[in-house]
Amino acid sequence: MQLGINLGYWGAGMDGDNLAVAQEAERLGYAVCWAAEAYGSDAATVLSWVAAQTERIDVGSAIFQIPARQPAMTAMTAATLDSLSGGRFRLGLGVSGPQVSEGWYGVKFDKPLSRTREYVEIVRRAMSRERLSYEGEHWTLPLPGGPGKPIKLTVHPEREHIPVYIAAIGPKNLEQTGEIADGALLIFPSAEHLEETAVKYLRAGREKAGKTLDGFDICPTLPLAVGDDKDVASLADTFRPYTALYVGGMGSRKQNFYNQLAQRMGYEREAAEIQDKYLSGDKNGAAAAVPQELIDQTTLLGSVDRIADRMKAYAAAGVTTLSLAPAGFALDERLASLRAGAEALERAGLA
């Protein structure tokens, strides 16, 4: 199992240190550095900045939002980043959510599965440098009846095949991800529930494509807080607002994929309570309602040995790249967490 570092969103208050974090992750042998985007910083700029000042670590988008870019533009960006980084780019895609897609980008959040499938097909076709033409439900290239003509990408990517990852949560999206992608980006993964909430659907998608999970990268992001095992409860409290935000407020009452995931993990009553309080404006109450067990199952908490045991559980559940999101704003704390993660992986015998 490999390790990754997830820098999250630019503008979170620790931007000036993110380059040092990425460089230390590279020194420690981490495989990939991810950057995210929502409706603030864009991931492509951050990744180009990191790639320019590192040498070996891969850089990946977690995620480029599908409603933010036409698929041909994404192919251009992916090819450029792969070329400039010397073949170190991983393309992570996702549909975002209804509020961002429609409220920020003005793109209707409808038929996300077919939209994702067409998007990936067009991106791959464009990156292959064949003349681009496509007829689908969501995109037709070139537009009929006009001056457009099939054009091919002029940039040569460093590699013939740039790996495509999809951020997936729901069963149908996970199955399609297994079918059409090279990897899956997961969030709030519990090692104890990973088979039933994710892996079985990914496996089904691979089988539909006539493939196995061999070579498919299952890549969850896990928040990390290192400390004494006696203080696991207080370490868990660090992530209460984070968990409450996603389970309670990331999306509408009817369309919150993270809330639905918590329910599939057996927290139906708790997920409903968290959402009720968060959407009513009681964010503190929502955070207090998050069960410690849920946080502990979906983060890495405690000593290096305890984290090593959790890493073993994730590897056994099928995880191939474990991306860490260290807690804290201080640079020394984040760097220490990175070193603890690398040490835990070695102690687990997974390095």
C-alpha cells in the first residue's frame, strides 16, 4: 500500500506551508500529492505550482469538477500537467454536488452517471490525440450544422495513458467507476465497512468491463491526528466539525451523499440527527451528535502503532493508496504527522 498527501483546498489558512508539506511527503516516499477544488481555489494551478518544485511525487486532482470544465479543456489541462511534470499527473474527476454545480457553475445537476461516462470517454479520446468527434446525450462534437470540424490535441502528454480517477460514493457511481476508471477516490471510508459500502461495487464494475481489481487504485483520503492512545477521544473531537459538515450540511436534505454513506454504515439515526441540527443552524449541536465511533472508523487517530494497525485493516480491505490529511495548522505539526504516517506504514509492513 502506498501513501498520498491531500492538501485539500487552497485558502484554508495554511497555504504558505503547503509546498513544504508536499516536499516533505516526497522526501518520505509518498506516492502522490492531491489538491482539491470547490468554489474557491482551482486545483490545476496548485498542482502546477507543486509539480514545478518537486521531482518524483505524482500530483493529482481530487477533484477537477466536471461541471466546471468542458471535457476537451480537461484533456488539455491533463496533457499539459503531465507534460510539464514529466509524467506525474493523475486526473481525478467528480460531478461535485447540486448546490455547487447549479449555484456556482450554472450547470444542471442531472443524470450524473451518464454525464460522467460521456465526459471520461471524451477526455480519453482527446488525450489519445485522435481527431475529436463525439455523439452523446450530453455532448456532440463538433456541433452539427456549423463551422466546427474534428480537431486533435496538439500537446503530447508524457505518457500514452494518464490514469483517470473518479470520486465516488453511491453504489451505482462506484460500479461505473470500476467499469470506466483506473482508480476510485473515496471519502469517509471505514475499513470495517469498506467491502459492503465500496469494494463490492467497484469489483462488479470491473467484472462488467471484463477486468479484475488488479491494478485498480482504491484511494481513500483519511484525516490523521497523532497522539497518545489515551487521548483518542480528544483527538476525535478535532474532526467533529469536519464530519458534521459533510454528514449534515454537504448538500440538501434529499441529496447528501455523505449522509447516505453514514446510513449505509449503520448510523441511520445519528445521521438524521446530525443533518437536522446542521440544517437548522445548530452546527455545534450537529458536531456534538457525531458518534466518536464514526470518527474513529473514518480517520487515523492515536499512536504510530495504533495507526499502523488501522493501516493494516485498510490494506486488508483492499485499499492500495491511502491519502492522509494531517490535522493542524502549524507546519511542524503537519510535518510530524507526515513522518508518523510513513513510520506507521513501515511498522505495518506495508511499505
